[in-house]
Amino acid sequence: MAGGFVVFVRKNFCDRSRSHRPQPDWKAAYRHGSDCRFQLAVCSSHGRPVHFACGRYGSGAIAPRIYAKHSRRLAVARFAVGRRASFQTDRLDLYRQKIQELLDKGLAYRAYDTPAELDAMREAQKARNEAPRYDNRHRDLTPEQQAQFEAEGRKPVIRFKIENDREISWNDIVRGTVTWKGRDLGGDMVIARAAEGEFGQPLYNFVVVVDDIDMQISHVIRGEDHIGNTPKQILLYEALGATVPTFGHTPLILNAAGAKLSKRDGVTSISDFQQMGYTAEAIANYMTLLGWSPPEGMNEIFSLDEAAQKFDFDRVNKAGAKFDWDKLNWINSQYLHHMPIDRLTDLLIPDWQEAGYEFDPSDRAWLKQLTAVLAPSLVRLNDAVEMSRYLFVQDVGLTEAAVGQLQQPGAVAAMQGILAAIPADTTLSEADAQGIIQTVTKAENLKKGVVMRSLRAALTGDVNGPDLMQSWLLLNQHRWDRSRLEQALKQISA
RNA sequence: GGUGCCGUAGGCAAACUGGUAAAGCCGCAAGUCUUUCAAACUUGUGUUUGCGGGUUCGAUUCCCGUCGGCACUGCCA
């Protein structure tokens, strides 16, 4: 792909006021943040900018705000490559000019159908079991007919002519040759809405083409759901006398049921994943693995930069990929297990605070020690909240299993021995703690395992959890170990 | 309904232009380690490539049909 490689990552935003869909949350347009998984890899691999477009009409003020928000999200996901933004509202003059050009060339025309008439037409088609499509009834209006409609006060839309017998085909980077017939495109397409004045808002399929020509976009990489727009857009490129770019349609991400991943699946954007405790790196990593496989010898855990170096469309699969939470979990755990403790600590602190745990954030040493203990067991960041509860909440109580453990022969005596051995005001070292256990085990003539398991039960209230010695030391630093033992002994004897 | 795309184990997938199918990863199961869970490591687990024909010495790969899934089918983007 020598010479220039510019990809247009287009994010579209619903116009709330006009949409008939219930609450088209603008986040939905961004969906799971995966639409751009391959684009970004490609762009960074070629050192080209990713263009970022907000396709919102109407109040121009809101578009920059949406852009800012999404831009932040991309950055969050480490998708930080050079970006340029553009807003449709800034480009209205260009669209106007291009529409006029098509009109002048006779490739587009004014159609005066009312929405009610169009509905009636489709109803009738449906009744006859035909595919709904515009029958091009206003394509060749006489000046008199036009004048008549105008006199009635009708406002025309602009329609672009699509010939029935036209064949459109292109060589898709991921799918090979794809072919469509003009007659399957639904009739002459509307490129601008009806409105007062010459013509109204230009529409998506037209706008993207004008923009992409203007920005000299060479490659359009997008989700497979756009495949049906491509033939229409190709026709527009030709009509506008522009070079048709290279298209690539990447597979969709499916939920367990095999449908397009959506809001119902609980994730609509990268921030949703982050709230669930997934790191941005893990998300980006997993997303790139959906529909693409790394070349032989490449690990499946990789940064976006590494992916960019090896990325190749040859290895993009055509079939939609089912989203697998198990694998995302595993990938996320890999990142968490190998993350520097300082960074992990920073990520965990907000979760602990949010959980309402009381602690001194400046007690960095203790927090880091805790993080290091937790790290190997983490799958998602917020797992840390439950896992470390016994270190933040004074009164933990005993689970049934813990009670059972402490009722084992010798357990109580061992706990009493340990309690007596813990110095009241010096902090235990690991060697100290080991020594205490050694001594008590010998003195009570028990197996070490019994002592350890019982100690865990008494100290943490449960029979399993993070490393016991570390947990004890952590507790000891806050002088909570003795009180835990006392409470446990009290509960057992009661 | 129409059109398009797709169909390799439970999931993601590999297999150079037709030449021993399932490499690798997740999951699952067992074992090792350990004070527990997890991690880590080891081993194991899954196949008439949706189905039926055809071309061929030979088909996951090419052709036809069939079934299934998904997407699109707007004065949305």
C-alpha cells in the first residue's frame, strides 16, 4: 500500500430531535468502541492520521462537544494517533455546491412526493409482495408539472438517479469482488431533504462521499453493515468525477446470540467496559483479536503498536465474530497480573474509595503491599473490592466454612497461642510471623496446614483468599490481627 | 418479501495460489505446586470443514443447489 494511506473513521451521531427511535443515545453510534479497531491499527502502521468526523447537523455548537467526548474516549483506549476533526455544519456550502453540480449535469432532480404519498406507495408495493422502493415517478417531470407542485407549496427533495440496469462492483480489501445491481438499490436516492429555500439538509450517503473526496480519502474501512451503502456511494463518486477509493468491510462483532452487539448486551462504549473493570489496553487487545488473527509466532497479548506493525488485511476474517467474555477476562487478567504495582495501585485506589472503605491514601507502602498481594488474583480491577474487604472493614464475621475450620481439633489452642505471641506494639516482620507459626505448631503438636488454615479463618473470616502471610502482615500493621483473633475465639466458644 | 455477505470443535481462529484438516489462544477436565482460592506449569478434552450434489487422482478451498445466521432495504447515520 505504497503512497498515501488515509483512513476515515467516521462516527455518526443520531439527531435526537428527528429520530423516531426511542432515545438514540449518541453513545450508541460509537457502540462498543470497536468499529475502529482495524482502522487505527492500519493508520498507525502507516503513520497516517485518522480523520474523525462528526456527522451532526443542526446546532453546530454541540458537535465539538461530542467530538471532545469521543476524542477523550479514543485517547483513553490508547487509540491516540494523529487525528483531525471535521464537522458537517462547517461544510454546508460545499455540499450545496455539489448538489447543484449534480442537478446541472442532469444526474439529480427535484422530487415533490409527500411523505404520505411515499408511504402509500410502499404500502401498495408491500401488498403486492414487492420490495419497497421508490418508483422514480418524479424523475421526468415537465416544467408544467413542476410549477404545479410548486404552486401547491410542496418542497422538493433532491434525488440522485440510479439506473436499474447498472452493475456496480468493487474489489473489497477483505471480501474480494462484491457486485450489486442498480435495481436493488431502492430507486433514485434522496441526497438532500426538503426544506424552504433551494434544498434542505444533505444526507449521509451523499455527505460522506463529498467529504471523502474533499479530504482525499484513499481507503474507507468500516463495518460490514455499511456494505449496502457502498454501491450508492460509488455511483456518487463517479457522478462527481472523483476517483473511487478502496473499500474494506470488516466483520461485525456479535453477541452470544449471534446478533450485532448492542446496548442490550450491556456495553455500548469503551467507558462501559472500563466501568466493569477492564483496562483500556486489554479492551483494545481483545477487540483487535476479533476477526483478525496474529501471524504465526506472534503472542496474543500485544499492544496496539505491536498490532499495527504486524497488521494485515489478509488475515482479517469475513465472518462476524462472537464476543467472548471469558477470553476478554483472561486477557484483562494478563494485563493486571503484569502491571507495575505502582500503576495498579493508582487504578485500585478509586475503586476502594468508591466502595466506601476508609483508609489513608498517603499510606502508600501499605497500599502497594496490598496491591501486590491482590494482583495475581485479579481478573477485573473491581474484583479487588471484595477481595480486600477484610483489610478495610473492621468487623468481618466468620463464614460457615471458617467456623468449621476453627472447630478442628487443636485450632482454638493454636489461635490462643498465636494471639499470645503477637507483640502488643511492635510490627511483625515476615520472619517474626513465620517464627510464631513454627513455635505454635510445635507446641500444640499440630500439622502446619491446620494452623495455617485456622489462622486464615480467624484472621480473614473465610477459608480462602489472598496470600495468608501477607494478609497477616497487612492486618498487623494496622493492629487488627489481635482483635480478629479475639473476635474469632469469642465466636467459636459462644 | 427483496438484495448482499457469511457458515472450520463450546468461543476466537490457522491451513502458501485445491495436496495428511483442525496449529495456536480462551473455555472445560485432571495433575503438580501451595496455607486456601487464584496464578503458574504439565497433561488431557473437541472433526463426516452447515447439508447435498458436481468437477478432479485428490475439495475447507472451484461450481451448482439447499439450509441456517446476520446485515441492509428511510426526507437515519
